Amino acid sequence: MSESQRENVTKRDRQKQRREAKLAAERAAAARARRNRLFVFAFLGAVVLAGIGVVVQRQLSARAAQQAQVQAVADNLEALGCTPDEQQPDLGGGHLSGTPEELAAEPPVAIYPDRPASSGRHLGQVAKTGVYDTLIDERLLVHNLEHGYINVYHGEGAAPEQVSELKTWAQEQIDGDFDRMIVAPWTGDALPDEANFAYTAWGFRQLCREFDPEVAEVFARAHHGSAGIAPEKTIPAHTGTDQQGVLDPTEENILFPPLDTELGGGEPNAGTQAPSEPVEGSTEQGPGPDSAPDSPLDPSLEPLSGTEGLPTETAS
């Protein structure tokens, strides 16, 4: 082999060696990159799993705390003078006619055999979420129950400091997770079982002589919104009066015949009525074919006690 041939072979060997060295370096770099990616993925996976574990642990801890609270409340009911949270007979639903004559003939005491009511026929309007000192017609509030609300009543015999505690607690709940809640004075005779407080949800009721926030919270958590059995619990909470048919009891009593004269202290105007349009978004139907047809309020007449601003036309 000549000298030039030997030089060519040597040159090719060097080139081959360089290519092999380059490929080896690239393979090593790729291997390092794969190891780094695996490490990152493993680290991220560990972080995610740890996060999931924390969330699951918190959920389990919260559930355990809630179960412990439920048991503690059950153990303390007798001491607080409370009945159990009991399911009530289903009285159905549907709207009452809005004429004063028919409303006067169907007061709460006539259509709700066991009060405070947890179901039954009701007015076509609802009350705005809130804590009130005014009187609110029970036939109105039953409609709120149908939308997944918790109604809390306090009777005349309730200690003022406990009523104040109830109001503070309820407002905190409304500002938090329980925006379907109304607190108001009881409009009927004395509450059953010598109770001073009554918690109602659609289909359920609990009575207590004393207010206890733990009892109230357990009841609300069991029945509020989607947790309960209310037929129309998917309708949004009524936190404003921009919806048709949402009445605000903040300034004055909302009472319809015959309660407007029995409790409101005023005489109703002849020919006025409470219109019975369903609340916007409701799937309910109005009075059946055997009911007297509704007619709009006469704009020349004064509204019934507490019904100023009541809608008179169905929104298109």
C-alpha cells in the first residue's frame, strides 16, 4: 500500500471515529434528557399525588367532622328541647289562585294541616333571600321551600338574645354557602311542641325550644339546595328582586287575605288580588281549570299590605 493510500485510510478512520464519538455524545445527551424528563415527570406526579392526597384527606376529615357533628347534635337534641329532623307528609304543590276571595277562603291554617308547612299549594311569588323582622305570608314562603330553601321561624316566646344569635348565624350562612335561606317571625299561633324555633325544608321540619347553631347547621346542610328533595331546587336562588315575582319583605309585611287584616292591621281594597304568575324560570303551572281565572291588579287601587311593587304581567 502506497503512502497516499495509507493516509486516505487513516483519514477515513479518523472521520469514522469522529462520527462515532459524535453519535455517542448525542446518545448520551439524549439519555440524560430522558432521565431528566423522567425525573421531572416523577416529581410532578409525586406533587400531584401529594396534592390529591391532601384534598382527599381534607375531604375525609371534613366528612368525619360533619358526621361527628351530626352525632353530637343527635345526642344533644333532648337537652335543647328539639325534635328530630323528621320527614313530613307530602302535601304536593301547585299555585293558589290570586283572587282575594279565594285567598281569604284558603288561609294557611286551612291548607296546611300541620304547621309550619313543609309542602303544599302556595302563591306564585317567592320571597327574597334574607333575614327579616317583618311578617311574611306562609303561603309565599312554601314556594321558597319548593326552590330548595331553608325557612327558619322564631316564635313570640323566643328569647331576644337567641333570636339575635339566630339572625347573626343565618346572615353568615347566607353570605357563605347557604344562599337559599329566609329567617322571619312566625305568623301563626304558638309553634307546636312548645317550640320557639322551627326549621323547615321541602318535606322536612325540626322544632326547638332553644336556638343552637350546630342544630341549625346540620339541618341546613342536609336540605339546602341540591342536598334536599325540593322539586325545583335547580332554580337559582332569589337574592335580588330583578326577577319577576320575587318580593322583598325588608321594609314591610308581605301578607295576603285574610292575613293582611288579621296580622297586618289594614283593610284590603275590594277587587285587588295577589297575581299568581310563576317565578321566572319555574316549571310550575298556575291554577287549574277549575280555579277562578286571574285578572291583573287594578292600577288605580292601592296594593295589599306589603305587596307594593308586585308584578302584574308575565314576562315575555
